[in-house]
Amino acid sequence: NELVDVNEWSRVGTGAARFCRLLRAVLERSTAPDEIALAVRTLGHALRSAGAAATDATDAELSRALEWLHAEMPAAAGRSHRRLSSCLIVTELAMRSGPQAASALA
């Protein structure tokens, strides 16, 4: 919690952005469901902790997840981890962001 809890997204600036990029890299490359779930929960927590200042980052993560869902073929077994990541990201952001995520999905 201490690693992710930030009071001002802008205050941490590039550090917070870099942290989110690292989590995104885990989501893009990991094939382990436990790692993916942990990275998604951490990303959701970071975005929630940042509050309104993370609106653009939340929208970008949601857009990326939806792109992955639309782009992936169901038969592509080698890319099933991206489908899992996408589903977990959409779920996490919807649960943690509430109306903000709902408006982005509309």
C-alpha cells in the first residue's frame, strides 16, 4: 500500500507514470495468471489512489484493454494471457473507478 498510495499524482509525476508502464509491461508479457492478477490489482490501486489526476491514465488503460479484447482471436492460444489481462483490467477499473470507467465504456 505504501508503494502505491499517492496523494498527488502530479507530485510523483514521472515516477507514477513509470510505475504504471512497468505494470503494463508485466500485463503485456506475463503468461502466469497469478502475476497478471496481481499486476492488475496493483494498477487499479495506483489509479484509484491517484484520484481525478489519473483520469487520462485510467482512460488509456481501459482503451488498451478493449483494444486487446477486440484484436485477439479466440483461437490464438498463445495470446490468451492478453485476453485474461483485458478482462481483469476492465473488471478492476469498473470496480475501482465506478462512474469514471462506466462513462468511458459508454
